Amino acid sequence: MEQFKDPLIIMLLCSAAISLCMGQYDDAFSITMAIIIVVTVAFIQEYRSEKSLEALTRLVPPKCHCIRNGIVEDILAKHLVPGDLILIGTGDRVPADVRLVEAVDLSVDESSFTGETTPAVKTTLPHPRDAVVAPSNISYMGTFVCSGHGKGLVIATGEHTQFGGVFKMMQLEESPKTPLQKSLGGLGTQLSFYSLIIIGIITLMGWIKGMQLMHVLTIGVR
């Protein structure tokens, strides 16, 4: 996990290990509990992000109706290739980005892309080049067919679809840090750096004075 790369966490882990070796169990327990709390919070955040991505993957249907050699076949959506002709109808999720060649009273819920709650009416009419609205002759992977039925030629599959692009961006996107988080991150790095310097100086001075190493480390860690 990324949290274990944080300089402050690394320093706390070292402090806990040294305290444990020197028999300072109370200190070791307190430091370990602080680390567990921080790591647990980070794990929960990562878990929620993974669940959000899983929810997106459920929008993609596992199977679809495809016409090959004039025969309608039920195939896995992941086996579709550009150029395949598929059938979609009420209650289906579109398995790939398709250009419609037949649309009978077809309306599709595209709220996952456009945010519009009203289903989009689909036609086979070509999309004007200067139009600013979503093309009516294209249906995107993961969208839901509310009514009607139609046929479409697959133009993109998997990660090459509009849905796939959004999915990849969500995987790569990191939540932006707030100014407070940035300040605390910098403060943690500085504290770790200065703490190590102070511990090093205390240890060196104690060693020069002939003090026992374990005793000097105890003073330095505390």
C-alpha cells in the first residue's frame, strides 16, 4: 500500500520496532495502533474506489445477440469485433459501441454518459458534422435500452469504447489532495527528516560519552 511509503509511517514503524526490541511494550503498542488507524483509513478509501469500478463493470452485459452468417447467435460480449451485427431490444444493455442500421421505436438511457434522465430517441439518420448533441445513430456500450428494438454494426469494443475510455480514466485518476493534505504531507516529511537528524545527534553524543547503545536509542526514540 502507498501509505507504507510515507516517510512518517516509515519512521513510526522503525520507532515501534526499536521500542519492541528494547522492551518498551507500551510505546510499541501505542505507535503500532496509530499506524493501524492510518493504514485502515487508507484501505477503506481504496476499497471504496475499487467497489465503484466494479459497479461500472456491471454495466457491461456478459452476453449479446449477434448475427453471423445470417444466423442469430448468443455470444460473449468480449468476443465481439468491429463489423459484427448485433440485435438490441427492450431491457438489454448495449454490449459495444454500435452504429444503428435499424431502429424501431428505439430509446436508450444514456444518463451514465450525458447525465440526461430522459431516454435518448435513436434513429438511423446520419449525424450532422456541425451538431453539438450526441449522435442519434450511435449507441454506446453500457447504455440501457428502455424501449423498442434495433440492429447495429459494432464500431468499437472493450477499452476502445466510450465506456472503456471513462473506465480507464477512473482507474488512472487520483483524488486531488486538499491544501490541508498537501501541508500535512510536507510537514510529515520535514518532521521525519528533522527527527532522524536529532536521533542521530543524540545517539552520536551518547556513544562518544560511552553510554550504552540501547540506552541512547531509548532516549533518542522518546
